[in-house]
Amino acid sequence: MVSTEVDSEKNLLHRKQSVYQSLDESFGIQKEVYRGQQYSQIYFARLHLMRTLLYSIIPNWKPHLPVCTVLGLEEGKECIIVGTLYKHMKLKPSILDEYSKERSASPLVQRHNFMHLDDNLVLEDESGRVKLSGCLLPSTYVTGNIIALHGKETSAGEFFVEDALEAGLPQQIEQPIQLGEDKYVVFISGLSVGRSSSNPLQFQLLVDHITGHLGDEKEQNIAAQIVQVVIAGNSVEVPHGLLNGQNLGSKDQSRLFEPIKELDILLTQIAASIPLDIMPGSSDPANFSLPQQPLHRCLFPGSSAYNTFRSCTNPHCFELDNIRFLGTSGQNIDDLGKYSEANNNIDFMERTLRWRHLAPTAPNTLGCYPFTDRDPFYIETCPHVYFVGNRDKYESRLIKGSEGQMVMLICIPRFAETGVAVVVIEYQKP
């Protein structure tokens, strides 16, 4: 870690330090080889992984009931079935709709949510599939959820659900003993450098503040306790109309790269003072499908010269002093908002943790790499802090698990629109 010094009349301030460990290895696809494989394999991998987990906790849930396959259901006999949910959605977009829109004089209305009262759920395993009825609300779940259901088959051939079991929060590493000193982690997202409405002064003021170049001695003391900055996606925004499939002239190429150059200048100021992680987002020059791979270091010639600069994956997982952070740039929560309903973004985040899966809608409606033998979005270890970037507003919630797990959920607002960054206290004085 690099320490920074701030001149003061009475003393010299040294930046606090933390032990950092990257846990992004599972999100990398460098060793993967695409051989034309289909997406069914990632569903099989997910089902095998999650079903083994659910089988281990079913005896503590309903020990008196037998576990059956879909093919082994008997009418009127109570049992438990485990499988993958599929959600029939009347308004879900299809390629045929896109084709008809192209040929139609009036384009189809763009929707922000595709829920409908006629939506229904189906559960399937390797043996077959069965339509669900009863207490399971279609508005809560999405295609790709792995779940255990207690119920019985009806005369109509449906499975009447009486109760449901989700995986719940995974095990959590023990939180370190409080050390008696505060350390801060700063989260930013949605910088949108290059947008016509963005205000460069706003971000420059934030940079000056967290690097200790603004404020009195008290504020500089606080700035010296910042040990990490995380930028959670959508850092740049390319001017509309440039990427239209046409060859770019030299002038347009300059306009295309200008936002990235401006971002690098700002990031260099941060990396010179504080360890910095940057994640790709939906508007950044990175691959579209999840997990998004790190932004290439050649885009940041200034900031990448510092060993404090790290280009990371999306999703991103790391530990600071044995406190685990896990987060995304927001695509997983955006997609849940299209195909299910909740009161707010925090509810969606809590669901993904209790489902033990970051992106259950991938690959059905959310693009992802066609993994063959693993599902990288499975949450094996419970984080202490779970963050999602590019939200409309700041929200937070502390949730507790059945085994004493405690997780802080944080929605990071778009900085270009709100001017808000989020500061998380790593340690609090006892």
C-alpha cells in the first residue's frame, strides 16, 4: 500500500493501510474455451450444485416428507421436489417481436417491466417438468431459481405448493475483532464521463476531497483514513451516434476516446494517493456478457502506472483486513426489475443473497458466458458488504442470517446524476 502525507502545522498525516486480497479468479474466463457449447450446461451445473445444497438442509426443514423427482410424483401424495424454476411470461420479449417491430410502421412500445397477471411458474428437473400452483408467487421468482417445494400433485396434473425452501445465506467467515481505528472504503458508480450533461467539476471536487487536498485539518484526518476506492461501472459514456457500424474518421475517433482520456486523468490523481479498483459496466468499453472482464490497462496509461490501480471484473469480490466485499455494476438487479417485482432495489439484492446466486436470470434474459462445468455466480461464502452500482438513489440495509451472518446491503447511486458517493466504515471504535 502507498502512504500519502498531508502537510500540517502540528503533525504529519499518514494514510491508513489495509491488507487487500482479490477474489475475482472465479469470474475470469481466460482459461475457458468456446467450442459451440449451449447454455443448458450452465443450468445443469447450477442445478447439481444447488440441489446438493438443498438436499443437505431438507432434513432440518421437513424430515418426515420424502423427496421425489418430477416424474415420480403421485396424485394426492405429499412430498418435496427440487428443481429449476421456469417462468412463463406473456409479455416477455421474443425475437419474433423484434422482427415484427422492424417490419411495422409503428414500433412496439418499450416496457420497463414485463410482468403480467397471467404469468405462471413451472418446475423442472432432469426427469420432466410440472406446472405449479398454490402459495408460490410468480411475481417474486424468475427463470433460473433453484428451489425446494413442499406440496402434492393435483388431479389436473399440477403441483400444489404448500411451502417453499430457499438456499438461504451461505456461511460467513468470522468478522475480525475491532481494532479500535476507523477505516473507510469509498464507493462510486455512474461517473458517465463524456455525457453532455455531466459536470467535471463535481468529480474533481470529490477527488480533491478523498485525496486530502480540500478541507481543514479535521477533514484531512478523515481523508487519511480512506484505504480503498471502488468505482462500480459506467465510468464513461460514448457520444450517441458514433457507434453506428460505420468506419470512423480521425475526428470521430478522437471524440470516441476523449471521455476515456479524461477519466484516466482523474483516476491518476486517485491512484497516486489511494488504492483504486475499477469495474466495467454496461456503458464501458468491455465485453457485454457477464462476467465482464477487466477494462484493458492500455485505456489508462496514466493511472495504470501506479501499483495501486487495479482493473477488476464485474462481478467483483475482494477482502480488506478479512472483511469480504462482493458487488456488481447493477446489470443483475436491473434484469430482476424487468422480470419480477419488489418494493425497492434492496429487496432484489436481499433475494439474490438468500437464493445464493448473483444473477439467476442469466443466461435466460441476462447475457453471460456459456460455462460448461461451473456457475461463477453461485455465492459460496457470505460477504460482509454486498454492493450494487448505478442505482437511482442511495439505500442500505443490514440483514441477518439464521446462523448469525450479518450483511450490509448498499445501493450506490449514479454519481453523474446525484453527486453522491458512498463511504463504508470498515472498522468502528468499540
